[in-house]
Amino acid sequence: MLNTLLLNEGICSVITLNEELLIASGGVRRVYRHPENPKICIKVDARKDGRGAGATLAEACLFEQLMERRNQMDFVAISNYRGRVETNFGFGAMFDLIIDEINGRPSQILMKMLENEPQLVETDRFKTALKRFRRDLVQEAVLCRDLRPWNICVQKLEDGGLRLILIDGVGHARKKWFERIKPFVQVKMHYYFFSKYIFPEKRLCEFYTKRRSRYSWKPGPLLSERLDQHDKADINL
Ligand SMILES: Nc1ncnc2c1ncn2[C@@H]1O[C@H](COP(=O)(O)OP(=O)(O)O)[C@@H](O)[C@H]1O
Ligand SMILES: [Mg+2]
């Protein structure tokens, strides 16, 4: 609403996104790098009607409520919401783009990491990151309905460590019902979602092998395999 008013006043303009800026497409959204700010990504609905239409606006509204409730305090384990924007593809929601510290490229999703290097799950650096992610997410005290591995980015840190960050699936369709539940029960439910999807680690591998067909995700040019292979070639030199 405010954006529309500002647009009419000529105060804020429409941001032009193009395929070169595409990071990835999920089941219902497309995610682009902000053309003027490489640390921000913009999510837009992939379709105007039907499945997933309106998902980006609903997510923006949810984050606006959450941020108000938290006095604008940033999340630690969830990618932070940075406001609304109008784009040539319609309504956009801005979030912190999760970037690998070692090369400044968008971080890969956990699902793809499992596909490329399944042994990662067994490493200490991954186990440490997973425990920290669970601890931080429980502390954020926001119920997250969808902790599946395509909604989690694995950020490579400068010191060789990993950080897991949730980039989608915050909130719950039956949120109203959840709000009436005592906080300690909510915490227990959070642990339940974790055990259902990703904890302990071997569940991750089962998830990857058994449910692969239900995974709808495509990398864009900014996250393509070719770049990774180029990286490997550089290392071999
Ligand atoms: N904040 C972010 N940082 C890095 N990559 C992101 C971010 N948000 C989304 N992505 C990428 O875009 C993909 C699709 O985004 P997502 O919000 O999960 O869309 P959908 O609602 O369609 O599932 C993600 O799986 C991830 O690869
Ligand atoms: Mg998703």
C-alpha cells in the first residue's frame, strides 16, 4: 500500500530484474539478486494465478508482524527480511542474501550439498553447524513449518566452518492455533520438526534418497554448476 503510494508520487521506482540475476527457482517463487545491492535478494511469485500466487506477499506480511513483535531485532538462524519492493515481475520481498564468505557467491542449499557430497553430513564441521542451527532456531521462538533441506542454505565461512540459515518456511499455516499453545510446548514442537526432517544427521541422507522426486528447485545463472566446476578447475591449477 505504502509502496503503491510512493510509486504514484514518483518517490520509489520499479526495480528491473532479469534472468542474469536469477539465483534459484523454488516450488513457487523465483529469487533474484538485487541489481544495486549484492547483499540483498528479491523474492517474487513465479505465477500470477494458481498454486503459490500471493505467497511472497503473505511471507512479507508475516515477517512484518514478527519484526514488530521482536522490536526489529534481527534473526540469527533465519535470513532477515528487509522490506517490500515493486519489480517488473510484480511484488517483491527483500531478504539478506546468504553469501559464502570465501568467494562472495550465493550459498548453496543443503539439499544440493547432500547430493554433491553426501559425506558432508558425517563431518564434525557439519554436525557443529547443525547443532548450532537447532539451538538458534529454537531460541528465535518462531515456529517454522518447513525445515526441509531445500529451505536451508549452507554458508561457507572464512575460517572453514559452516553456518546453516533458514531461507523459507517460516511460520505455520495454522499459526493462529499455534499462538495459543504454551511456549514450552512450542519449543517441543520445534524439536519435533527437527527430528522429523533433519536430526539426527542420518535422517538427512534418508530424506535425500527417498524423497528426491518431490524436490522442485532449479539453480539460476548465479548458482549454476558451471561456476562450481570453474572453481574446482582453479583449485587444480
Ligand atoms: N536469502 C537467500 N539467500 C540465498 N539464497 C536464497 C535466499 N532465499 C532464497 N534463496 C534461493 O532461492 C530458492 C527458492 O527460494 P524459496 O524462498 O525457498 O522459494 P519457494 O517458496 O518457491 O520454495 C532457495 O531454495 C535458495 O536456493
Ligand atoms: Mg522453498
